[in-house]
Amino acid sequence: MALDRRRVQSAVIGHADSELPVVLPMEAIGLDDFRAHHAGQTYWCGVWLGGCGHQLFTKLYTDRACHFAHGPDPEHTSTCARKAAGVSSADHLYIKQGLLAWMAEQDVTATATIPREADGSIGREVLFTPAGHTGLRVLLSESAGSPTPLGEDSAQLVLGPELASDPDVLLRQGYVNRIQLIPDGTRRRIQVGTERHGGTTEWFDLHEVEFTDAGLTTPAVEEVRRLRTMRRPIGMQVPKAPPQQPRPNVRATRDETHDFPSPDRADVMAALEQAVGDGRSRTEIRRWLNRAEEVTRGGATAEENGLIRAAVDALLRLERAVGLPTPREPTFQERKALQRVQRLLGNLAEGKRLGFPIITPPQRRQLAQAAEQASAWLTDAQRAQVQAWQTASAQSAPAPRAPQPPVRPRAPRIPPAAARPSRFDGAGLADAVRDVLEHAARLGKTVAFADLCAQVKDLGELSESDQVQVLRRVTPTARPRSPKPQRPALLTALITTEAGTMHPIYRQLANHAGHHLPQQADCAWTDTVKILHDRYDNP
């Protein structure tokens, strides 16, 4: 297929004509959850995405973004002319489904259509026809032949987050509504935003928005309408202000009986200006704003009107967190490191509960590295536990045991030149490693060496040479049958570093087995991992 090399992130579920969209996570850890959530479902390059209608399959990668791919087409009999394949390429379907369901919750019967452009593209806009209400047009992008309409009623037109708004509409209406979709697990969540004059946009989830006769109504829209309909005559004669006094302290000007600010008009307006200018808390701004509205109930000057509107804007920004930085999500590596910290702390706590408060040097090193990578996401309790284990003795004395029968003295230590007898169950450890790796292969995953040591008891306590001996003995329980010759693939190829790359120990194992790797072995190792995943996915 001509466009198989693209990273297709969106599809529809069930069949080619389906309007049920889905977006594939780009990280391997997210794809595992995605496959579990959509087990047994099929994915298609749907016609409502502008696609070819052929079936798609998920592709898992650890070194690049996961994505959908078209099925094999060795004869090159079909060509996919889909114009958009990114994460947002199915947003029009999410919007159609989401807004229809939202209108139904408000007892509004509506239909929706998705027009197809002259060039065959689809998804530029979605048109809603609600019964008993004015129609709604959601415009997500513009084309060269159809620019953004100017002067259209902001209650009827909803713009995508990147489209430019009409300044005349902003000046006349006071706002323009927008729409965007944000990630929400394996789906995308709709948010409606209200852009006010000045360029700031406040975003709200659908449950905060109402559908009225005037169109989409957010809390910000209600506030704009309230301010625009408030009767506050300008130019009316106001009481003569007293002589200019030093600006009062906002917190000091109180009524001794009721703890209210002084009723003096000039002092109230000065205190409100100071609260807004100093960036005080929303409680204090609201208190002075209420007092300002009381003292100007009979009329306000242009300066007082401007100050009250500035206070309302400041209060809305504080209440809706507009302009505050959005906390970032942890990266894939940070999430993995946090999971390692939690697992190591759990293992150490369990050992302490059983009477063995011991932390080995490898555990101390693994805990320190994982805690450093996940430092931004650790809780105070976890930081305290990490610090306690880092300062604990590496070989704390275990709890007293019951008396044991006398044993014979140990034989003299064998000289280094002689062969050292085995002091560990190599076959048992190899079987345990095999079980962990085969389970990971069935899930389409790899296993970090530190995680493997945590799951296979005593493996992490061995020297590197003993660990190599154990891993050399790892063989599959039963090789998958295939009518075709299969390329040899060591199960230990699934062992990775903390970063998810090939572990150096695999080169030793591959060379010992006669699978000599090139100097740059990343591609060969990646192919081996894919072979193992395919074998255990389809035994």
C-alpha cells in the first residue's frame, strides 16, 4: 500500500463505515493498556476519516512511536489517499458523538452532518441541527477555497483552537466560543473555550456548559453578558470626594464592630485597585469588588467602571486558573522509574516485616538511580523511605532465629586456581527467568534487567559471571511450530536496560550461542525482539 510508511494514529472500530473513533497511544506502555481495553476489536482506515476502508493493525515499538499500519498488500492493488493521519485526525468524529450525547442529556434532539470538501477531504467542519434551537457550526480548520467566515454570530459558530477570530465579532459580541480535544486515557475529551476581547481564552469541560437559545453558554459567556447588561450610568453626579488621603492599607481599613471595610467610596475604590494591582487572593478581591458595587449602585464614573471590570477579569482568571502553567505529565522513563521505586520499597518493607531489614548493595544502587529519575514525582513519604534505606546499614543483622543443630565445620577455602563448586540452583533460576521472559513475550513487552532481578529471587545477588551462566541455560518451554524454517532467536533478547535498549549482557549470550552480532547491533536486536513477540503472540 502506497502510504504504509506513515504513522497513522487514528482509526475507527468495527468496520470501514463506522463513526466510532479511536486514537492509538504513541508509547509502548500506553499501547499495552490500549490493547487490553479494546481486546477482540478490529480497526479500520474508515471512510469518515477520508481513508481507504482497509483494516489496520497496531504496531508496538520501544524505540519510536507506536502507530497503526495497513495490512499486507503484496500486489499493491489499493492506494490510500487519506490526507490526515495524526492524533487529531479523528476529532470531528469525537465532536459529533460528544456534542450529540451532550445535547441529549439536556433533552435537546439534534442531528449532525460532516460535509465532504470538493477535494475529497473530510473533517473540516461539523454541522448540528438541534430541534427548537439555532443551528450550530463547528469549524476546525480552513482551506484555501473556504476561509474562516467573518461576521458570523458567535453563538452559532464555534472555532477550532488554531483558527483566527474576527475582531469585529469580538468587539460586538464580547466573546467567541472555541472547541478543543485533550487526551483522556484511550479517548479524547471535549472542552469548550470562550475567548474574550484581549485574546485570553478560558476552557471548560462539557458538564460546565449549557445549551441555551443563545447557543453554547459557558460561565465566561454568562459573565460577559452580565457585565454588558448591567446598568451603570456614566457621567452621573457623584458625591464629592473628600480631600486626598494616603492610600489606606487594605487589611487595616475595617469596621470595629462587623469587620467590614470603611464605607468611604474613595477608600473602597483605592483598596480594590490595590488588591488587583498587588495580585491579592480571590477572597480579598471578591470582598472589595462587592463593596465597590455597593458604593457605586447609584452610578459610576468611567474610571470606576474600568476598575470594576478589571477586578472581574482578575477574579475570573484566579477562579479558572487562566494563565497559570499547566502541570506537565511524567515522561515514559519517569513513570517506569517511579514504578521501580514503589516496587523496591515494597520489597524492602516486606523483608523488614519478616525480620530481615537488609538492603543489598545492588538494591541500594537501583533504588538511588530510580529515585533520582523519578524525583519530581515522589511523595514526601516515599522520599523519607528512600532516605532511610540509603542511610541504613548494608548488612543489618537479621532477627534472632530459633536454635539450630550444630553443623560440621566448613572445609578449608578452595584455592582460587581450583574450580569453585556451585552454590546456587542454576537450573531453577534459569526456569524462573524463562517463565518471566515468556510471559513478557506473550504480552508483547520487554523486561528491564533490574525488574528481572526483582522478580527472580537470588538472581540479583549473583556475580556477573554467574548471572551469565544462568542466562545461558534459558530455553523456551516449547518451541512454536511453524511449517516454515524459523530464524533462531534467543529468549534472553527480551532483557533490556533501564532505558529500554539492548542490554550489554545479550551480546555475550548471542556470541556464545553462535549468533554473532555486528558492532551496531540495535537493528538486529530489534528484529529479534519482534520475532519473539510474533511467535508468542501467534504460537
